[in-house]
Amino acid sequence: MDKIIARKRWFFLFSLLITIPGLFFTLATPFSGGSIGLKFSIDYTGGTIWEFRPESPADPLVVQAAVASAGHEEATVTEAGTGFLIVRTKPLDLQLGQDQIDNAGAELQAIREAVVAAIGPIAEEGSVSTVGPVISQDLTQQALLLVVLGSIGILLWMTYRFRNLRFGLAALAALLHDVIVTVGFFAIAGTVAGIEIDALFVTAMLTIIGFSVHDTIVVFDRIRENLVRHAGAPFGDIVNHSIVQTLGRSFNTTATVLITLLTLLVFAGGSIRTFVLTLFVGILSGTYSSIFNASPLLVWWEERAQARKAAAARTRTA
Amino acid sequence: MRKFTPYLILATALLALAIDLLPNLSLPASGTAGGTRPIETKLGLDLRGGLRVEYQVQPVDGVSATAADLATIRDIIERRVNSTGVSEPLVQTQGTDRIVVELPGVTNPDSIRALLGTTGRLDLVPLPREVYGFFNTATGQPTDGVKPVPGEGETLSDTTLKPLFSGDQIESSAVQIDETGRRVVSFKLKSEGSELFATWTKANIGSYFAIVLDGAVKSAPYIQSAITGGEAQISGPGAAGFAVDEAANLVTILKFGSLPFPIAEIGVTDVRATLGASFLGQALFAGAVGILLVFLFMLLHYRLAGAVASVALVFYVIIVLAIFRLVPVTLTLAGIAGFVLSIGMAVDANILIFERTKEELRIGKGIVPAVEAGFSRAWNSILDSNVSSLITAFILFYFGSSTIKGFALVLIIGVLCSLFTAVTVTRLILRSVIARKRFSSPYLYGVAKGDLDTLDRGVING
């Protein structure tokens, strides 16, 4: 516990080790044609998702063949649990203003008939969701804008409250770490398990950005207090002491949040599972980066500044 | 002032509890219409089932719709929606070119989409004899032109054709059964259109004309005799004429007028009510378990202080739910997740305060000054943390789409309320607790037995 600062290089190295694979998978996304990296839901790609429960259990591949026979070879069919099947196709039935008024739902109806012909009647309709290309474009632009705005907001607030740009930048570095870790996690999860990110992913990202600085703030606040109380002590010692003093609350504040997220993950279903998982990963990463990245970064910075000052002093005396 | 705080807090809690639990409360409605609006927990379509359609207004010949056009389109769509009898419809403009329609509990989504998405521009287009031929009423024989008379569903490719008049000249319309038993839509023209129609039909007996809806021909009959009464009808395809739904939709569209700009669907979601209900049940159960686990965590770590924090957390839940009902906040699945998450965050301020109190107790302070120091010294961190959460929540609220806005609003309300309950309410209860002698042992506030006599064991002392 006394050596968090002394071992800061190891913690930086650990952060590199957990960010690099994720970063690799993330950056591979646009080049791999969808096989490696982030898997985007129809919110981003555009398309239709149709959920239904057949009366008798059916093989997704059989359903997929039936949908393909209705003219949708691009369709994929997966199981959703509790007997539901999920059919994904390109956007269906979007009415573009010039259509005649009597063909709404015709494309989906054709698919439905083909499926019923192949596997028998449908017991329960779930939901049908269609996203056109316009919304998808909006979301991608919006995502980047929101993350950038959120980061700038936090940077300004931290710099203002601690009257020190270094505190702001160290907090920014820690939260970018969390963003990269979380995106990377889903790039790997998308590749390995096919987990898709949807419109709520950005919401989770911003929530993580807002929450991940909480622990950073607690440590920084203590550093500021200890700088006054132990004026003259080495900066590294003060920071290390501050981290140790606040370790308990960093863990406990994170623990209560993770507890509530876990209950949601275990008991709540539907569209928010990925959302909750995103928050979970990001907030976990946020606690790590607050303790082991943000404050050590301050020390590293201070030590460099002092080394430069010392070097400058030496050249002056020489 | 301090003397009244307990009563104020108690009154707030009771009021909130009444709002949470009493049925049939109502508030004066906002807006100019007056009336009242019931206080109720509003659920999003993903939880109660229904149809949500997002439209983008399309430019015509490079001209985009203005804000006034957008408002007109919204009004027309709203009237079309109301004619279907769907309860609690929501028609909103969004941004500069979007219209979002939310219809809870819809069972015929396809028909409603057809009704709402149709531009509804009706044109009566004379078809010149030289090109399309005519029907000789004397001989009863048609004479072919150079082009065939367009059939149902075809578009008029000839751009030189100009409508005689359009749907704005229609005064009223109705579904009727014509003499051959087909279902048709009849309409009556306003005086200007009626005169134009009378003059033209008188001079062009035997000529064909096309009734065109949104660019597609509905029917192209010939003029049997001069039509002077301003009444005409559109026949549908097939022997039986229009389907019931389609005819009703067409009448609604003619009644409320055409949209000044066409609109295109860019997103459609249709959720069955049963599915939504099961999601709601799961999320509420998760929330309840989450709260209980947070209680347990706080009790184990901070003992008596943890119990006080748990009471404050109950306050928090009561007040937040009341605000959700008052505003009202439309709760989606993501919103409920945000609320459950906020429960975990709401006790964070308590944790900071209690940890600080423990530190003060360890260096030998008495319980009263230790608790006071805990509150005052933790305040900076609590404020800074909550403001950073608010910063990102406000960004989401201002720039996000409607689902994201709902989640952000939940988070904003949660953060603000937790500042009140975790700091003010906790302090109030804790002050009265520590005033009693038997509650003064540091052990009750989470200090480990072994720590009671030792001072801060950090690298640098105290």
C-alpha cells in the first residue's frame, strides 16, 4: 500500500496491457468488414428486427432459410431465449412518402408467411423495430460529439475546481482510459460473442465519463488537503498517502453502484442488458484509473517538472 | 431556520408519499387549453407496448420545410391520429425536420402507418383527347389515343399534364357504396372547384380524367355528363372497391388536408404490450433487490450510520418517484435502469461522509465533532462529483434523442435529490441520534474495534 506511487510504472503498464488488445479490435472494425471489432446493432447499421415465438421450437437455420426464400438472403436468425427468435434483415416496409397507402407491412407479411409455411404457426409476436439509414447516420455523428463534449466538460470543471490544469488533464486521461477500455471490451465481446452495441451505448459512455471522475475527485481533494497539511513533504509521498487514506471509500462507492448494476444484469432482461454491462465495465475501469492512473500521473508530471527545473538550475550554475 | 428543517423534511416526505400512493390526483394542465392532467407514472412504449414512428420531412424541388410547415404537418398528423380513436397519442416535432408519433396500445400498426405516412395530395388531372383518346358517348365506343389511359396504381409520366384542381378544393368526403355495390369514397367540392369542374366537364364530355393520389393514379374514368353539383367519387381497385380500412383512411386524409411536404418513415418500433409488461416486472424486481442489497452493504460497513443512510435512501426513493409522477417523466426500460443505478450512486455521498467521520473518530475526536467534520470535509468531494455527473447528464439531455433524454432526466433528478437526502436528511437524523449517550460508541459508526485506540497509520501521521 505504501508503494502505489513507487510502482506507478507497473500500473501504467497494466493499463496499456488492458487497453491495447481492445484498441486493436476497435481499430480493426472498419477494415475487417464486420468480422472483427465492434458489432453495431440496427440502430447504427439500419435494418429491421422482428421477434416472435413459434408454437413449436424451431431451428434458427431453418427459419433463416425460410426468410431467405422470401427474398431476404441478408437475413440472420438468432435465438433470444424464452423461446423467442430474432430475425434481422435490411430495413423493411419503410414508407417513403410516395408509396401508396395500402402496402404498409407487406414485406414483413411476406416473410411471416414464409416462416409459418416452414415451421408452423406463430404463438406470440414480440416487437418489430425498423431503423432507416437516416437515423443511423445521426447516431454515429452524435456519439462522437457527445463523448468529446462530455470530456471537455469534465476537463473544464476539474481544472476550475482544482485551479490547476494538471488536475484537469490527469482526470481527462483517466476517463479516456475508461472510454477506451469499455469500447475495447465491446470490440472483443462483439468479435467473440457477437454482442452488439446500440443507441444506448453512447448514453452509457457519457454516464461512465460522469461517474468515473468521482473517485478521482475524492483522491484529488485529499491531495489538495494534504498539500496544505504536510507542506514540504515530497509530492509523491503526499499523493501515495492520499490514495491510501481514500482507498476504502473508492472501493465502497464503486461497490454500491456495481451491486445495483449486477442486480439489473441478473434479473432485468430485454434491450438493456448490453447497456448495464457497458456501465459495469466502465465504472469498474473508472475506479482502477482513478486510483492507479490519475494520481500517479500527477506525480509523474511533477517529477518531470522538477527534474527539468533542476537541470535548468545546473546549467545556470555551470 | 434550523428548527424548522425537520418539519420541512417530514412534510416533503409525506407530500411525496401522497403523490406516490394516492390515486386520481390531478394537476392543472400546462398550455392554454386549461383543464387538468392526472398525476400518474408514465411508462414508455417499450414497457406498455405500442407503435412509435419517426418521420423525416422531405424537401420538394430543393425547398425544405420551414418551422411553420413542420408545425402544420404535425397538426395534420395529430388530427389524423385523433380520428383513429387511439388513446393518449403523442405527436411531436423534433429538430428541424423530424416528427415523432407515439401511439400506445395500437393493434393495427400497418393501417395506422398507412394513414399517417400518406402525403394525401389529391389531384384531378384532365387527360387530353389528342393523347389519351376519348369515349364516344353517342356510339358507346372508346376511341384510342396514342397512349393508353393510365390504370390504377400507375404514375403519370407526362409532366405537361396539369391538375384542374387539387384536394384543397374538397369540402367533405364520405365512404359510400355505389350502384354496383363497390365501396367508393365520394367527395363534395367547394364552390370554386365545383365551378371549374362543371365548366370543364360540360366542354369535355367523353374525355378521360385521372384522380391521382400522391402521384399514383387511383382511377381514370371518362366524363359521362356535365357534373354541376360538385360531387364526384373515387372508386378503388377490384370488384368490391376499397377495403374498409383503406376507404376510412382516405376519407380522413381528404378531411384534414394534405401535408405541405411529403414525409418518410425513418424508424418504426412496434412493441407488444405483453412483452413490455414482463420487462417492467423484471426491472422493478431488480430494483427492489438492488435497494435491499445496498441497505445490507451500508449496515455491514457503517452499522448505525448505515441504518440512518438506509432511512435516507427510503426518503430518496419516495421523493424521486413523486417527482417522476409530477413532471411527468416517461419511464422507459433504460430510465428504470438509470433509477436503479442512481440508488447505488445516492449512497455514495453517505459513504464519503461516514468514511471521513471514521477517520476523525480514529484520531480521537468525540462523536459529535467527528460527525460534523465528516459532513463539512466531505462536502467538496460530494459537490464536485455530483456536478460532474450533472455535466454529462445535461449534455445527454440537450443533444440526445428522446430515449436518451428520458434516461438523462432520470439521472438529473436522481443526482439533485440524492444531494438533498444523502446530505440534509442524513445529517438531520444523525444529529439527533448522536445526541444520545448510548449511541456515542465509534463502533456504531463503522470503526473497527482494533482501530479505536490507534491513530492514523499512514505514511505521514494525521
